[in-house]
Amino acid sequence: MVERCGWCGSDPIYQDYHDTEWGVPEYDSRALWEKLILDGFQAGLSWITILKKRDAFREAFDGFDPARVALYTEADVERLLGNPGIVRHRGKIEATIGNAQAYLRIEEREGFDTFLWNYVGGKPIVNRFATMAEVPAETPLSKHISKDLKKEGFKFCGPTIVYAFMQAVGMVDDHVQGCWRAK
């Protein structure tokens, strides 16, 4: 039997996500933006809900192309609010449009990937907690990044969302001791 971090349980979708994506360093700016947006949509919901809807999100948001999303109008917001395949939350949808605009400014200035990875010196912070109970929900660094993202114009990027994002994109490797991915 394969040992995994306890959060993924026995759900095959969760296990596949854990085994192939979670904690794997992501350096592509657009992919980083997509994951940050999806983590924002997850606020108040379970991650499995977002994973199951991820393809619908990608279709609804034009493949998470920030240049296209940045130009969305109220008509697009209404279209998205009518899409049962995604999380239909006006605040999160409108934040995604503003976040696309903020992303484009950062991408133009220095690269979104560089902006984010500079916080960890370009390589993952590796933690090896004994249990999931020891894994923090946020850290001083996630608070700092959250604050900086908000200064840039991002919304739905609080410290807990940012820490989950950091774990998801491999800026932080929180696979616990005993997990096959920690070896």
C-alpha cells in the first residue's frame, strides 16, 4: 500500500492530484496564475469541489488566459454566473477579472513567476512534518506574500489561500514524513 499525506484520503481524484501535482514546482507564469485563481475560488469550499470543476473552470475562463480574462465585461460576469459547471460567486468572478489585470502588470514588469519564486529564493522550502496536524494553515511568509499581492491589486488571496497555493505549486513542499512523495 502506498503511503500518502492524510489529506487526500482514498478518493482517486485527490490521490492523483497528490501524486502528480501537489508540491511539484511550477514555474510557468500562466499556470501559477490559474492555480492562484482556483485557490481563491476554493475559499469556503473543499478543494475536491474545485478539482472536480477544474475543466469547467478552464473552459469558462478561456483556458485561464489572463489577457482575455482581463477584458471581461459585465456580460461575461453574467455568463459566468449562469454557468453551473463552476462556482458561481460574483465576488470571486469579479476578483478573477481584476486579478488578471494585476497579473498582466506584474508579468510585464518582471514576470509573475519571478515575482512569486523570488520569495523563496527560486527553490522550494522543504518541510518534513511528522503529521498533517503539524502543517500550518498560514505562515509569516504567506502573510507577507498575501499583503504584497493585495498591494498589486489581487483579491481572494489571504494568507491561508496563499499558503495552500504555495503548497500546490511547490514553493513549499509539505509532504509529511512517511509519504512516498517525501522520499
